[in-house]
Amino acid sequence: GQNIDQPTEMTATEGAIVQINCTYQTSGFNGLFWYQQHAGEAPTFLSYNVLDGLEEKGRFSSFLSRSKGYSYLLLKELQMKDSASYLCAVRGNSGNTPLVFGKGTRLSVIA
Amino acid sequence: EAGVVQSPRYKIIEKKQPVAFWCNPISGHNTLYWYRQNLGQGPELLIRYENEEAVDDSQLPKDRFSAERLKGVDSTLKIQPAELGDSAVYLCASSLPGLLNEQFFGPGTRLTVL
């Protein structure tokens, strides 16, 4: 089976940096995705990691350590509009394995 | 480019009634997914199509749920009869062929069963 764990809620201040962690246990590994979901809206793709290391994309970066079953999403220069849920999703290594989502971390950015 | 389109956006029905959701994926996306998302949870896959073939429906409650994608483009998801526990957001997503490709989600249908 697959298990994905991430904090339920986080609060951070506008302009600051926040790191959202995700740990996973899967039958094999074939990629980790981060999605952003604003309340009442669809998830939107943020990043994809399949190799160890850091992927940077503007204010957002995502890190992966396959040996530790660990990833984090780093958000810099936080803006109020970054208040949303951030979903970690993992795919196993079987061709028919679906994308398994964590429960999401609800981030609140305060002034 | 148009995104994934879903309708209706909201649906309120009484238990034991049938309900259907419609999805139009992004043009050229052969892979289509139906997810269910309960409040405070991540999306859970119900069924995945490659063209018109359902290649993963292991999580679909087949006693009351059914889905089709007859021409390999639009898809419908049906629940009959609906139960109180079916209240959730039903998300449709599509992607290019291959499991490593990014999934694009539609706005979802929020179902409330009374």
C-alpha cells in the first residue's frame, strides 16, 4: 500500500518563507507531485520531482530525497494569495499505479 | 486553450435519487480521471480511462457507481442510487498519455445528498 503524511495546517507571515513537508511510503516510486488548491477550486500543478534534489520554479521550490521517502515544498516571499491547501501526491512504480494524494496542508498567510 | 470542463458545478439531491456528472477533457488528452474529494482530504481516484478503455477502476464502488467514455473524449460518471456518504466534490482530470504527465483538473462538481 501507499501512505502519504503531511501536516494538516500551517500559518506563516506575508513576506516570509515556509516549508511544507511530505513523507511517503510506497510500493516503488515513480515521481512526486505538488499541487496547490484554493478553497472551492480545482488543484493546480506546482512541481514534479523524480530524482533527488531541488527543483526551483520562481518563488516555489520542491525537494526530494528518495532514500528518506521525503519531500518538501518551499514557498518564498509569501503573498496573501498563497493561502491555499498544498497537496503532495506520489506515484508508485507499477504501470497501473494511480497517483495517491495526501490529505493536504492548509496554509494561512497572515499580514 | 480551454481547460477541463465539468458540469454541473453544484448538485443537491435527496438520497436514493440518481445523479450524473459530465466531463470534457482538454483536447488531445487521451487519459481521463475521475476523483472524489471529501472535505479536508486529498482527491481519491475512482476510475482512469485511456481513450475509451477503463484501465483502473479498482476504487469505483461498482454497486452504485458507473462511468463511461464512449468515444474516448467526454465522460460521464453516474451514481444510482445516491447515499448520504456520497456528498463530496467530484473532480475530473485529464493528461497526455503516460503516467508521468501532469494532470489538469476541472473545477469539480460539488454534490450534496440530503
